[in-house]
Amino acid sequence: MKQTNLFTKTLHDAPKDETARNAQLLIRAGFVHKEMAGVYDLLPLGLRVVENIKQIVREEMEGIGATELLMSSMQNKNIWTCTDRWDDKIVDVWFKSKLHAGGEVGFGWSHEEPITHMMTNHIASYKDLPVYVYQFQNKLRNELRAKAGVMRGREFLMKDMYSYSADKETHEKFYEAAKEAYVRVFARLGLGSDTFVTFANGGAFTKFSHEFQTICSAGEDVVYINREKGIAINEEVLNDETLNELGVTKSELEKVVTAEVGNIFNFGTEKCEQMDLYFTNSEGEKTPAFLGSYGIGITRLLGVIAEKFSDENGLVWPENIAPFSVHLISINADTEGQNLYDQLQKKGVSVLWDNRDARAGQKFADSDLIGIPHRVVISPKTIEQGGLEIKMRSQAETTIVSIDDFIKSLVQ
Amino acid sequence: MKQTNLFTKTLHDAPKDETARNAQLLIRAGFVHKEMAGVYDLLPLGLRVVENIKQIVREEMEGIGATELLMSSMQNKNIWTCTDRWDDKIVDVWFKSKLHAGGEVGFGWSHEEPITHMMTNHIASYKDLPVYVYQFQNKLRNELRAKAGVMRGREFLMKDMYSYSADKETHEKFYEAAKEAYVRVFARLGLGSDTFVTFANGGAFTKFSHEFQTICSAGEDVVYINREKGIAINEEVLNDETLNELGVTKSELEKVVTAEVGNIFNFGTEKCEQMDLYFTNSEGEKTPAFLGSYGIGITRLLGVIAEKFSDENGLVWPENIAPFSVHLISINADTEGQNLYDQLQKKGVSVLWDNRDARAGQKFADSDLIGIPHRVVISPKTIEQGGLEIKMRSQAETTIVSIDDFIKSLVQ
């Protein structure tokens, strides 16, 4: 893409009311626009990063046999009354509105009830199970406070997955497969070494749920970790009983501030009982399905990554999710720039070409702020020195490489 | 995909309260689930079709230089008061809710105001123009009635594009380019010969807007067309003045019932004046930008295509947007089916394999209902006859083709 076609301008300052570092950087670099507190638009650069994150998540969910669908945002009151969760005293984040046609409607803050209700149309026999489905859905939550930038929005994108199984064994096998898929997702996002499968509050069916907590000073959780033993415990369940069960003492644990980037939850058969999702098992008996629920905060990840992969000059995107792979900057070398841009495009390299009529200093500062992994400069000076100046955003050194060698070095 | 991994079951009957043929078919075949009146979930087959429609639209919008972004669903009251359109008396389809943090929030029924407001951050000089952006956004509208199935939902997916131009000439040039891109979109969707660029009500700036109206008995509009002259007039502007201006008489026109699948609207400078989107032109003067707005109803198209491409046995998807290209049906030939499925997958053919333990009659009926373009049957009988039985969903004849010839006939 030519930068002259990218309408967003970098901004020297973030809005005054924006206190979160992730949102300040993402706004200044033109990745998001703040619509109101806790609500952000995805501008072209931000949308590209989010689509890259989604694609990694999608591949891993498809890899364990889940199928994508998309539930509506508008939700039916009757479905939520089955579990008492329509009640504002029980769920305090509902946005609701009145239908002109009569009655009330809710806007989806979660989809466990609607998906489970929908499944009653499709699951009747053990032969119909298991079913694994997921979606990327915009969640709307009436949060009292929204101060963590895109890490905790009133509107945010989530991947939510649901497993329906006929028996405990199948159920637990998928639960483990999902846990492993999540580990792969966070590794691919560059968060592997700082993300911990964390014991947290369970529900009626299991003592613990599993959260995926990433060390991040802007996070809202406190977790106690032991890196050697690979143990992490949310402070909400840190007690003698838990320590005993996990075979670790408090003195062996390190206290860290984290952001919850994923969670997996075992409902057992409770939710399906409430929602009347029963099937006929192989003995001809009516029995409720086992439900697991598996979330990943997609736009929260955008925020966490912006917090963790940035320096005083701006964002430093990991290669896997960067909006572009190469930031080509031409300085007084329009023809050579166009030539190189065309060659890179032909090779299938994702490239943003700063073809603007602007000062070199401005171009370099914007490039640092936007944070594309490979910066490639072409100018009369670099040509005289033998070709292009290459610099990784994450490193200080620059090197001069001939145009031919650079093109050859690219994966087709 | 193996059909045993597709959780959706075909249904003999649609829900009793569903009167629209498009929704009846899409529900029965497992493409959508009805959440409530005017609100549908996209099940895996439906999501695949919608993604295919989106991809065609995306390619054509990128082709005329537009860039994708994604605005939020939650909207700021202050932005809409600039144009008086927060007022329920002026816009009667708002869903609004109260924020726990205080104040009101609206849910996006349109994005003209928020996008234009956001652009004031990025457009300051004539050098920043033109800007062309588009999105695929879920719109929420509090419609009093919702009886046309997915053709007119309370929640629906729309592609909306916006052009900001410095002068009338650039503005009109893009308006024409968008019109031509729209013609290409509808041609690629298989609706070309039944879709007409239609003169309709304009606004303050222009006498007419342009609607794209597709002949469809389930539609809500009435249009007068002359196929030879390529003229179409919405009945709302059918008067002597219009006829005169377009050089056609009423007797030359054919009255048809249509569905509006797209519209393009010329705001001139009016909206930018209201929203304070002024830029400094090359003479150093402050001047408002020209705005064009360009919509395509993505989920409406799903409905229109279901209405138009279907017969008494079910859906008949055009190749370009079908959920899969090939419906492979194995009957008492699991090993041969698996083999062929693997080969097709390796060739990159999108294939749904009916590997279910079900009667042949059930499989054929489901295949007709789902409507994948190419049906390929493998059974001991077809093998004895020389290979596979091939049938197009849109045609009655079957032919026997050897497996080798079939594989060779496929695009790589």
C-alpha cells in the first residue's frame, strides 16, 4: 500500500482523556480512533493487525476440529431467562433496549445461552455429538469504568468457542486439546514465554477454571507464578488448599501483574440442563450434553501486544501480526522507490511505501511510531553506498544491502 | 469439510412464524438460525456464502482505491446531534441504551456521522484528499416490521463506503467509478441481468440518487424499467419531469417488483458543513469536503439470491458464492469416498463430503436443499459404470465420468 492512500496521520499527542499507554500509542500511530470511553474504531492499520491475530486463532481452532459461525448481536430475552441471567442484578453489564414492535432486546455481552439454545435444533442423538463451534463476535458490555484502552472496552472483539460432548471423557479430551491450541496461539503471537495457564475460580462443576494470563504491567489481575514448575495461580484462589493440591509453597511463587488474554471454562452438564439441551444416548436415555466454553480477547490482545512490544519511539510489532512486513521509505528517489515497491508487490511481500512528499526526519519518526518490522530506505545516498539501508524496528543497527540481494533474500 | 463435522441438520419445516421464502429455505438447509423476528445467526454454511459475497465486494472496492476499516457499533450522541439525527422523531430506527457510567449510547444504524467526524482528525489540507474508505459493518435498526426474512433484518450486514473529495470533479469521477464497480459486483454475483441502476430520490445536493434494484418478487420496491434503453426509475420519482429528462415515455416502461441491493448517494458538501469537516484548499481557503456514500446490503443479497436461485427442491447457489464447489456423496463406498475427498482437498477444491451413515434418498434430498453447484456421487454402482456420477444442481442430466478424467478436469 502507498502511504498516500492511507488516510491516517500520525498524531503528536493522544487525546487528553486517554490514559492507557496501549491506546495512546495505537491512536497516535493511526491504528485506532477513540469513539468514546471504552469504544474504539479499527482504522486500516489496526484492522490489518486484528485480521492477522484472528487468522492465527482461526487456524488453531480449525486445527482442533472447530467450525466457524457467527451469532447475532441482538438477543432474545426469553433465552436468557432460562438461566436467570437476563436479570440486571445477576448480570450487571447488559445493554438493553425496547423494540418498537414491543418487548425488550439485549445486546450480546456473551453467547453461551443463545448458542446452546440454537443447538437444541441440531443435537438430538449421541450420533450428533460432539459439536465444536467458534466465532469472532463483537461483545457489548455496559462497564462502569473503561480505563485500560483497548484492553478493556465496552465494545470489543472476542473469539468464543463452545464444545458440546456426549460424555465426560470426550469433553475432557477436547478441553485439553483446546488448552494446547491456546498455548500454540499465544506462542505464535509472540507472547508464549510471558503467558501462563493459570488456575482460577471454577464453577459448580469444577474447582478451577483455566485462565491464560500474560505478564503485563497494564493488566488488572495478580497471579503467582513458578516458572520452573510451570505453575500459575490467580490470587483469587491462592490459599493453602490450592498450594497443597498443586504441590508448591507460597515462597516459591513470584507475584506478577497480568492481563487475562484467554480463559477456558468447564460447565459440565449444568448449562445444558438449564437450557434443556438433552440428547438420547446409546442406551436410549435422555441425558444433558457437556459444555465447555473457551474465550480469547482479540482486541484485548491488540492492546496487550501494543503495551509489551513498544519502546519510547512507538510500536514494535512481532512479524506474525504486523500490519505490513516491510516499510519502504523513499527519500528523493521516487522512481527507484516505485520500482522497488513494484518488485516487492510482485514477490507478494506486504509493504507500506512511504511515498509522501515529507521530510526524512518525519518519515523516520512515523516509521518508528507505526512499528513495521523491516524498515527499508532508498535514497541517492543509499544508492551511492550500494543499494538499500535495512533496519529492523527492534534493533539499532542499519546495514547496506544491494537491491538484488535484498530481493533474493525475500521469501518469494 | 466432512458433513459429519457440520453440526447443522436440514429441517423438513421452517418455523411457523417464518413467512419469507428466503428465510424458510435458508433455515431448512441450515444456513441461518432465526434468533427472533428480523434477527438471524449465520451458521457455518451461511457464513461461508456471506464471506464469499464480501470477498467479491472487497475486491471491487479495493479495485477503485478504497481502504477497509471497521467502525464501532456503539455511537456517541454528541456526534449525531450535529445533524439533528439523534432525534427519534427524525430517525425512527434507533436502538439506544443508558450507560452505567452516565449518559446515553446509540447502536449504529448508519455510520455517516461517526466516519465524517473521525475524518476531521485526518483531513486538514487539500493534500490529504481524496479519501475513500469502506467497511463491512453490522447495522442495528429498530424496524417496526420485519417480515422479509434476511432481506430486511433488524440486524444486518452492510458494506458502506464513503468518499471525501476536494472538488466536484474528483467527487463525480469517483461516484461514477463506484457505480461501475457496483455493476461489476452484481454481475459477479450472478445478478447482472436482473439488476438496474435506478433513478431514485436525491437530497439537497442532487435531484436523484442511484439505487441498484434487482428484480425479485419478494422485494419491497416498484421500479419502471426499459431494458433496451437501460433506464430504470423508482416509482417514487416517476413523474412527467423525470420521464422528460430521461427521454422515455411511461408506455415504454415495464413495471417490476424489486429489492434494493445497493445505493449510492451524493451529499455534495452539505454533510461536511454540518459536521465541520473543512480543509484548506490550494488557495489557502477553508472549504468543506464533498461526500459520497455507497451501500451494499450483504445479508440482503444472501436473501435475494436465495429467493432467485432456488427451485421446489431447495437452493441453487451460483458458483461464485456457493458455500462449497463440490458436494461429494458416497454411498456404500467409504474408502473410495475418503480417497476422492483427499484428492479433491489436495487440488484445493472446496468440497463438502456427505460421509454420513444415511440413506441415499436422504443424502440426495439434502444435497438438493443445500444447493452446492456440483454433485458428485460415488457408489459401487457408479464405479461399475466407470467412475463417478456428476450432476449440476441447476440441471437435470447426470453423466458418468472416470475418476481420472474428473480430477483432470478440475482447475489445478
